[in-house]
Amino acid sequence: MEFFIQILIAAVVMGTPLLFATLGGVISERAGVINLGMEGLMLVGALVAFVVMLNTENYFYAVAAAALASGLVSIIHGVVCLMLRASQIASGLALTFFGTGLSGLFGDKLMGETVEPLSRIPIPGLHAIPVLGPVLFNHDVLVYFSYVCVGLSWWLLYKTRLGLNIRSMGEAPEVCDSLGLSVMAYRFFAVIAGGMLIGIGGAYFPLALTPFWVDGITGGRGWIAVALVIFAFWDPVKALGGAYLFGLALALELRLQILGIDISPYFLKMLPFVLTILVLTLVTIRNNRRGIQVMPAALGKVFFRGEKH
Amino acid sequence: MGRALVLSGAFLLVLIISWLFFLAVGIEPLAAYKIVGEEIFLTKYGWQDLLVKMTPLMFTGLAVALAAQMRQWNIGAEGQFHMGTFAMTWVALHFDGKLPDGMLIVLMLIMAIIGGGLWGSIPGYLKARFGVNEIITSLLLNYVAAAWIDHLLFGAWRDPGSNNFPITREFSTAAQLPNFGNTSIHAGLIIAFIFVLIVAWILWKTQLGFKIRLTGDNPDAARYAGVNIRTLTILVFAASGAIAGLAGFSEVAGIHYRLQQNISIGYGYTGIIVAWLARNHPLGVIFSAFFMSIIFVSAEVLQIEYGLPISMVYLYQGIILFTVLGTEIFTEYRLRITRFLL
């Protein structure tokens, strides 16, 4: 039982960066813009958070700087695929290259440096609940902030005019355009806001998970998040479940070895990626069978103003 | 013409950003450019290295371009590269000395094709059968393949005499590709050119190639014309993976003569850019592979001279791809500037 709870705690911790990134992806894709640059943006966020943390030893500055930097870098994505109307897929890949290179180049001198990881702050009252208490309410600040972000994203997308407009941009941009809404402005907003969340997801790695710098610190989690956006049906609340499910797979990778189960560590390393492919396949089959179209209808399509559709 | 202009622009941007970076880390930019230019173009080794680095890029670029002719994204060339090296190394380690002369290397080549091809057909099958997004699956499989290679290198295949380094034993000469004279350029380059020609011939001179291009341009028309898109998708992905697997074969049998970590320094990912720069044309791949090879060798020179990390290559690749994408609107459309923005 104790071990079981430990695994669930680890699942939440490992799932947190995925959750931030998935939320960012959901917001961006709801507005109709695919972001395949998540891995790159997370690396930028991780790098900036680590550098700021080293210099200021202030967690708030580190997270804010990471969000700001990733938001800035995602402007490039916005300019290239919204203003210059290039392929969103190619632009996202370029973003991944860019972020990987940036973090590799500037992170090279940081190898071996360490920062103090975020400490756990139990929430008074709530953390005493059996099972749920330790699993959900005895974590660091960023985990709590991720809960808030889930709520905020849900509220933004479904309860505000801004969110309604963002969602409409992903479904029928030409209608929005004819109503006098700027497709460009809303999509830009979504790309940058999404990019900032993805950057915070990246920041979680050096600030909590691995408090020292290693090259490629995110280890492909950005790509898992790309798949999680689909798995979560472009919904912030379902993103929560998806992220923790994959957090569980990542947690098992660490814990099964401690239990002394004789599996090659490299097979455990494959587990999250294989699981992602498997789940993605099942979700696609399910959608095909039920004939439901949950994907934003205009996702990935270049919007040409004034063109007939 | 437009493309040459864009590439020069991208190159200029790379120079400018490097300038800023050099200043930031305290390197004299002009001196750095001079060293890189001289090392690459004025020395024998520079030219050799350009052709050596160009070889895997031709394969991976060709792999991505072939799939892209059908409007399919194969961004798993990195993993297919690794599975190619896995399959050929298995042959090299188990059949060394048991086959007649010349057979071993041929069998290794075939195995690399099979290894990469099977790995590539996984995203192809999932896409064709269930419609699963091939971008994500092909990319995720890269991580699986890398873990599989690590599993072997840190386990069963580790050379006992390697002082615990994760490398296999060196292959015998029967498992090595011949070099040109005294240079480091090896027969892999010839094989790359042959495959470029084969793919170009298939695409434009055979019915199969017509079907691939038709499906890429207009899947509905292809379906009405009786093209079996499912089978074709799997086939193209398998072929694409096989070519990427050959990149692994050429690197291991042509340069390293053993399986070890980091044989691919991102060649598979760079294949995406090589293909994009070539507009997915096999013959164009020759030139864009050469162009990207310049970037790789430059980064290598900078690594040796100034100790800069090789991951710089990725940054340059990002900048180049962004530049090419950003200027496509100017080369593909005639714009009226009046209603350009917003």
C-alpha cells in the first residue's frame, strides 16, 4: 500500500510537466494552430529557468522567465505560420530544432551545476486525507499551480467570450473573419499563451525533477505531450487525466527497478513512448468507429483572408 | 533561382546570428569565420569531410523526400537509421567468417534495408490501417530505437575488451566498405547516389511512382483511379525506412566499423530539412545534403577550435528551416503588399 501511494505521488510529479505542456498545446490547437515545437519550447523553458535560478535563486523569477522566453520563441512560430502562412508542421519542427540547439549551445557550460529543488508544501487540512492527501496535496508550488492552470484554461475556453472566440478560430476562421474578429490576433494570442505554459512545463524539469543540468533534459516528453493533446480530446480537464496516466508510466520506469524486478532499464525507458503510440492508436480507432469529430475542424489549415471556402 | 536566393539569405542569417553568439562568448567572429572557411574549403580533409558527412544526409533526406512525395511525414528517419545499424551489426557479429568473400557486406546491406524498412513500416501501417497520425508515431519510435541500441550496447553486445565502454567489437575487414584511395570517403557515397537515381527513376518513370505522386497531389483522384492507398502508404513508409536504414549501414560499415553510441549526430532529423530544401526532389537532395554537410562540418570545426558544442547544428538547422519557410510566401505567391498583414 505504501509503495502504491509512492508510485501515485511520483505519477503526479512526473505528470506535471506533461500537464503544463498539454494545456499549452490544447489552447494553441483549439485556436487551430498545431504546435509540434513543444519539445523545443520545453527545452528553452528548462534552460532559462535553470540559468535564472542559478543567478537569482528565486523560483518565481525562474518560472516567470521561462514562461516569458518560451512565449517569445513561440512568436517566431506565429510569425512564420500565421503571418507568412508557412506549413505549421514544418514550422513546429523548426521550433524543435531551434530550441534543442539553443539549450544545447547555452547549456553546454552549465553541465554539472546544481540548483536547490522546490520543496514540498503540504496543504493544511487536505494533506491529511488518506491516499488522496499525500498523492495530490503534498507537493511543490508548481504542482498546485498546474491544478490552477487546468481550472483557468477550462474557464477561459468554455466560460469566457475570449475562449469562445479562440475555439471558433479553430473551427471556422472564415466565419469569425466575416464577423469582424481578427483571426490573426486570436491565433497569435493562443500560440503565445500556449507557448508560455509549455515553457513552464519545461521549467519544471530543472526546478523539481532533475535539479542539475543535463543535455536534452526533457528527454522527448514534449513529443509525448503532442500526443497527449489528441488523447485529451483537446480538453483541459481530460489533459489532467492523460498527463497523470503517462506520469504513472514514467514513475514505473523509476520504481520497478527499486523493487528489484529484473527488467532491462532500457525497456523501461521505452515504456512511455510505446504506451503513447498504443494509446494514440486506440484513441484514433475509437474516434473512427464512433465517427466523432473532436479535432478542431480548421486545425493546421492555413487561413487566407478573403478567400472563398 | 528563388531557392538559391533564399538559401543564401538563410546562410547570411546563420552568419549574423553566429556573429552575435561569438561576441557573446568572447570569440573574435571574423577570425572564427576565417578558420572555418579555410578548414573546410582550403584543406584536403575539409573537402573529404564534406563528402563523408554528406553521405548519410543524402540517404536520410531521400528517405524523408520519398514519403513526402506522397504527402506523408516520416520524421522517424533517426530511429530507422538506428534499426538499420542494429540489423546489420547482428549479421556482422554472427556471420563473420562463415560466409564467402563479399557475401557478408551484401548481407549486411540487405539487413539494414530490412531493419530500417520494418521499423518504418510501423507508422505506415498504423496510418494506413487506422489513420493514426504518422508524424507522432514515427517520431516516438526514434526514442524506442535509441533505447534498444543502448540495451544492446550496455548488455549482450558490449565488447568484453572495451574497458566497459558501450561499444561492440570491431568488425573484420570483410564487413567494411572500401575507401577511395587514402581518403575517408567510402563506398557509401556511391550507394547513396545510386539510390537517389533509383528513387528518381521510380517516381517519374514507373507506374508505382505515378501512383505515389498522384496520391500525394490528390488522394481522392487516386482512389477513384483505383490506387490502393493503404498498401501504397505502407510500402512507401517501408521504402522510406529502408533508405534511412541504409544511412546507418553506410555510417557503420564505412566509418566506425563497429556499433557504438552517437553514430548518428542527428542525421535522421536533418533529413527533414534536407528534403524540405530539395522540395522533396531526389536530385535536389544531392545539393541540399551538400549544403547541410557544410553546416555540420562548420560546427565540427568550431567544436575542435573553440570547444563549442556540436548541438549548435540544431540551432542552425532551426534558423535555416525558419528562413526557408518564412520566405516561401514570397517565392510561391505573387503578393500585393497592400493587404498583406492582418
